[in-house]
Amino acid sequence: METTVQVALITASATIIVAVITFYLNKRADRRDSIQQRKLKHYQELLDAISDLAIDDTDKNEANIRFARAVNTIALVAPKRVIDALMAFHDEVKFSNKNKTIEGHDKKLIDLLLAIRWSLMLPFKDDPKTFNFHLVGSKPK
């Protein structure tokens, strides 16, 4: 086989291989972005539902239903670390827990938020020792 034919075959093969690899990497990135967007949507719904529970003048029945739906659907997109933190938070705040404390609630909420932030692969690191957050509610009118 002539050298020019060999060079042409190698060039064509390399072009096809590069195109296939590029296509695969782009599809993988698109899929990752799509999953991240779905996660963000579910996490927003969960935090909105938790916020409704903290606002004094909201319908608590509706807020509890919304929270339950958000908790029960988040397993579709959340990694185990988030689900574990969510279940620990739920165990702390559920009606049947007679040992609830504000400190326990806030600790479990912070753990949940840190797990969510980790899951979203934010471009910065949170220090669990200094991360501080509590729910902000409102007083009734």
C-alpha cells in the first residue's frame, strides 16, 4: 500500500475517532447537566416545603403534604448522602419524636444543606465546623 493511501486512512480514522469521542463526551456532559438541573429543581421544592413549615401563617396541613411529597420524590435524583441526611432531619422533626430540640433540628438541617450543596458540586467547599444556618420564618399578621 502506498504511503499516501496509508496516511489518508490514518487521517480519516483519526478524524472519525476524534468525532466519536467528542460526541460521547458532549452527551455525557449534557446528561450530567440535565441531572444537576433535575436535582436543583427537587432540592428547591424540598427547601420551599421546609420553609413553608417555618412560616407561622401558612396552612400547616398543606405545608406538611408538600413536605411529604418533596421528601418522597427526592429519592429519584438525590445521592445516598442526601437521602441519609434528609431521613435524619425528618426523624428529628416528625410529630412522633418526643425528644425534639431546636439544636437537634438546626444540626440536622445544616447536615442536610451541606449534603445538598455537596451533591450539587458547587465550585467551593463548605466547612461543616463553621457553616451556620437556621430557618427564617415570619410572625403571624
